[in-house]
Amino acid sequence: MLNRTYPGQACSIARALEVVGERWTLLILRDTYRGTRRFDDLQASLGVTRGVLASRLSRLVEEGLLERRPYQANPARFEYIPTAKGRELWPVLMHLLLWGDRYYPAPNGPPQVAEHTGCGGRLTPQLTCDQCGRQLGPGDVTLRPPAKQARSRRAAQLL
Amino acid sequence: MLNRTYPGQACSIARALEVVGERWTLLILRDTYRGTRRFDDLQASLGVTRGVLASRLSRLVEEGLLERRPYQANPARFEYIPTAKGRELWPVLMHLLLWGDRYYPAPNGPPQVAEHTGCGGRLTPQLTCDQCGRQLGPGDVTLRPPAKQARSRRAAQLL
DNA sequence: CGAGTGAGTTGCATGATGAGACTTAGGGAG
DNA sequence: CTCCCTAAGTCTCATCATGCAACTCACTCG
């Protein structure tokens, strides 16, 4: 979305979007997951302008989502590999994929299906609770200040 | 990110981003989850320009993520309520929140914590398999054409 | 009557993007 | 040696989107 900040937003969602919310950024990341990791390959695969691609890549490297690693010297050539920080955005991409498949299926031919490689199950489009394991929705979650005053104050309910 | 399309992208992620990838769109959606649902409230909460807000809202209504519902007549006044389709993007927002909290914690004071209202557990930042229930990462998922030839062809592995 | 509120629309200056040519450094063919 | 190719960028220019701020419109309240 922007190069700019979302000023005055205390929310982590806004801070996350300052890094990965610009046009093309998430698609570049997706391509690096899939193994498209060189400048010209990314450019061809995405159809993004070379200038924009260069600027997104350098931002992603700066922020530590990608590592710019030489794969040959003479002449020096580089590839962009997702770091742990970069890979942790994978769930975001997968949820977008599931949502897109559901509401905007591919015009010609059905969408790709994401399946668990060994077992054949599908990705669950749900978030779960790490204690009780139940599936959570907007109504099940409370945002509050962490630790310390543990249970004392109740903050804004999400939805 | 864009108003424009990501031409030539067959992927559902790109199609999803065509709808919700523009600057401000996801933050507007987040606010409607939280109960901020009127034009002026959204404008004040986000600090977005009135013009941009108007254009994003009308797009979201067009695409069926929000419903523009009058809450009074004379003078006619409206609020924007998330539809089921809009609410299903909640996991995307939550993963962004978890990721942002982890890598870009709020400068003053610790981040908000999302907890399961009844049980006190945290949101799992992981996707799971709907059959075996195991947590999945980029390496565990295969994208392939759906149904029909069920298991016959194996397509691009995600990472 | 005059001020206030909510939901927009309009106009201008600035910033970001798309299209496409140019650069740099080395490799290979003839 | 010269010409052409590849990879990874950089540069320029026209167009599009955004931010800022004022204006409109319809109705209500004091």
C-alpha cells in the first residue's frame, strides 16, 4: 500500500502493513517462498517494473525478511532468500489464498488446492487457541495489555 | 497497494490483493470489526483522507465485504457493517497482528495481547491440517489441481 | 436565523508507479 | 578483438494515486 507510515496507529497491524503493505511486496515474498529468487525471474514472473522491484527488494532486505546472498562472483549475482522473519508471514499469504480461492476462483479452470503433503488434508482456514485448541473467531478474542496485571483490566473487544 | 490489477497472476493471493491490497483497506476493515463503522469515526480513527476513505468504502461495499446500512433517515446516515465475506478476512488481520507484535512491538508500552476470552489461551500463529491436525509450514503444503485426478499429478511445491 | 453534524465531493500539489531505455561487468562466438 | 548476450540494476518521463483542505447538501437544535 504505502511507503509511508500510518501515523498515529498504535496497532501492530498498521506497523506490519508499513513493512509488507505496499503494492507487490507480498507477491514478491510469495515468489521467494516458491523458489523464484533472482531479480530477472521475479521481474518476469510478476510483471512488476524493474524500478519498483529493486526498491521493494532492498526494503525487504533492510527489514530482514529476505537475505541477499551472492550465488556467484564474477560477475556478482544475487538471490533473495526468505529469512525466518520472512517465512513467518506465510500464514498471512495462505489465508489470503484460501479467501481468494473461495470468493474469487480462477476464471478458467478451478483454483489450486493447498493440501498437506503427506496426509492429504486441507489447510484449516481457522485460527485456534493454543490452550483449549478450539477455533476462534472475531468474537472470541479479547485484546488486553499483557502479563503484569494479568486478568485485572479488560480492554477493547475485537468485534 | 493498488487500485490496479496484478495482470497475468493466476494466483488467488493476487486476486485477493486486488480487493484488499490497497492502502488503508485492511485497516478500515479492522476498524469495522472493532465497531468503528461510521464515516466520520473511521476518518478520525485512521487519519485517512475523506476522499480515499469514500473510495475504499464504496469498493468494499461493491465487493460485498461491507454492507452500507442506514441507521437513520432524515437526514440519511449510514454505517458500514462487515459481511460474512468481510469477516472471513479476520485471520489475515490476526496473523498480521501477531507478526507485527513479534517483530515491531509498540515503542511505548508492550503490545496488546490477543487472548481467548473464556479460557485465557493465546491465538496460535500457526495453520493446521484439517485431517491430522498438525501444524503446517511452507514446506508441508503442496499446491495441486483439485479433485478429479485426485492424487495423480503433483504440482508446484510451496517452498 | 445561525451554528452544528454527518457524509460525502472537488481541486490542487506532491508522491508513487508503469513503460521502457540505459549502464555495468563479465562470457562466448566468430 | 569485436559484437552480442545475460544479470542486476539505474534513469527519465508521463500518468496515476494520495494528502491536504475547502466546499456542498440536508437536516436538526437552540
